[in-house]
Amino acid sequence: MGRRKHTCLILWLSLLFFLPVMAQSSRLTDLEKQRKAALEQIEETSRMLDKNKVTVSNALVKLNVLNEKIKAREQFLKTLQQELKALDREIAQLRSEYVELSRQLSVKKEQYARSLRLMTRRNRTEDKWMFLLSADDLGQMMRRLRYLNEYADYQKLQANDITNKQTRLNEKRIVLERAYREKKAITDKEIQEKVNLDQDRIQANTLVVRLKSKERSLVAEVNKQKKLADRLNKQIEQVIAEEARKAAELAAKEKNRQAAEAKGGYSMNTQELKLSGDFSKNRGLLPMPVSQPGTIVVHYGAQKYQDLKYVQNDSKGIDIQTRPGASAISVFDGTVSRVFPLPGFNISIIVRHGNYLTVYANLSEINVKAGDKVKIGQALGKIYVDSGQNDQTILHFQLWKDTERMNPEPWLRKP
């Protein structure tokens, strides 16, 4: 029973020491994943910047890519700083545990040395026999014999405990040394990232100065793109209105169709109602609608540029720049509602997910037709590669619910 209690105490103390470190290590692992994601984003935007030359038609895209690179660099730097703080906490914890283990080991060794000296004196054969034979009766003799055996076992446990503590102390020292090395490596990265961030900001400021001299041309280009976007949005609205009308007519005939939630909305049948519910549950979990790494170069809503006050636009969706050869992929299960060409956006595809719709514009080739069932991640078609703009490859993506246009970004999974 005594040995079991002693073993449980050792296990409890071990957990007390290692649980904080395990939690800290988990935190560091999460930060490392964030750092890796930010670094991948930096590398992807760097690749885009190196490839694209600045022209009037793509100048704002290049500026947006550069701004996205700066954001990713800032996130990378922030993650490095968080890692350093986490490492400082881990090092402090490890040092505290190392000191405590060293103290425990010293106490154990001293106690063990004293008990060995005592046991050496008592272990002489004549002393053992004298100790046993001097008992008052047989019962006392048996208790003394049991005591001697238990004391010997206790000494073995103490010796094992010292060995284990020494092993743990050595392991702790190795972990502590590794933490110090990792901290130095991250500190070096932090210093370099600050230099890189300053260089990126200088590059962005230089580009803005260049663009200011072309502001009139940029405004004209933005207005041209706005007219093309308005034509696309008008086409989408017509498709939505037509489908809503047809669904309402069916709802009047079919009992399994539910009335539209909103005026002008889409009346869903049982399967569509379930699909719509599943789609809404996946907010923040939808994949990026491109088959290769991509960067959002135009965000949803008003687009304003510092020092370019006359260059403004209002985006109804997001533009994702990716690599040549990439495909647009469906972000969820659904049905292809419409495939249509439109000047300025090449070919566009609308996919219905209950009363939600996703729009994929600027495709050069298509793999589906209206009425096709599609699965999440399925390739819908190749994204147009603009050879006149250094193979610039951009997908325009929109999200609607009934007649309401929505910001797609909060629905997409973070890298």
C-alpha cells in the first residue's frame, strides 16, 4: 500500500509539471501554423508582383496585391511576436521546473546518503540478528522482520526515484536548450521581417506616387470596369427574378414547395430547403473558389485608395487572382442555374444552393451546363488568362441570398 501511494504521488507531481508545458506547446503549434499560412500568402503575393508589370488596366490590381502582401507580412510579424511571448513563458516555466527538480534531486540524494549510512550499519548480519532476537515475543520479531524488508524496499524505491529525477532533469535541460535556440531563430526572423515590411511599404508608397500621375487614366479605367460590372449584376438580377417567378408558379401547384422568405425570393422544395440550411451552417467553412492558391485583390464593397481620392469603386463581389491554368470550383453542392457569356467577364456561371446563389465570372472554358448537379470542390471551368496583362488570371466571385447580395469573404475558410 505504501509503495502504491508513493508511485501515485510521483505520477501526480509529474502531471503537475508537464501539463502547463503541454498546453504551452499546443499554443506554440497553433502559432506555427498561423506563421506558415502567413508566409505562404507572402510568397504567393510576391510571385504575383514579380510577374505583373504595371499598366493602367492592372495598376490597381498590382497595388491591391502589394497591400495584401503588406497585410500578410504584418500578420507574419505579429505571429512571430506572439511566438516569442509564448516561448518566453515556456522558458520561464521550464526554468522554474528545472530549478525545482534540481532542488528535489539534491534533497533526495542527501536523504538517500543518510539512509544508506544508517542501513550500512544495520545491514551487518550480527546487528540484524540482535535486532530480531531482542524482541519481547514472536509477534514483535515478525513485525521487526517486516520492517527491515519494507525499509530495504523503500531504499530501492528511493534509488529509482533519484534515477528518474536525474533523467527528467536531463530531459528538461535539453528542452530548455532547444527553446533558447528556437527563440534566437525567431528573433532573427523578426528582425528580418521588420526590414522586409519597411521595404514593402516603400514599394507601395512609390507605386502610389506613380499612380497619382496617372489618376485621370485610372479613373477612366475604373469607370469602364464599373460599367462592365453593372452589366454583369443586371444579368444576375434578371436570372434571379426569372427563377423566383418560375419557383413561385411551381409553389402554387406543388404542396412540397415553401413560400419565399423574402419578397421576390425563391420558393424552395424540401430538398432545396435542406440544402439551403446546410449552406448557411457552413459560413466560414466554404473553400476558396479557385483550384490553385489565390489572393483576394479586390474586396467586397467600397474600394478607396489612400492618396488617390478620385479613384473609387464599389465591388459587388470579390476578385481572386490565382495562377494561370487554375479552375473555378464550386464552393458547395448545388445546381447550375445559368451559363452565359458577357463582354468583359467572358463566361459566367451561376450555381444555386437552395435560396443561396454563387456566381463565378471571367471563365474561358466551361465543364458544366445549366441543370447540372455539382459537388463541393468540383471544377466548373477554366479561369480566363489575360495574355495581354502578363497572364493575369482573376476570378470574379459573388454570393447572393434570394435578392440580397452578400459579402463572400466571411463565408470562405481562412487559410
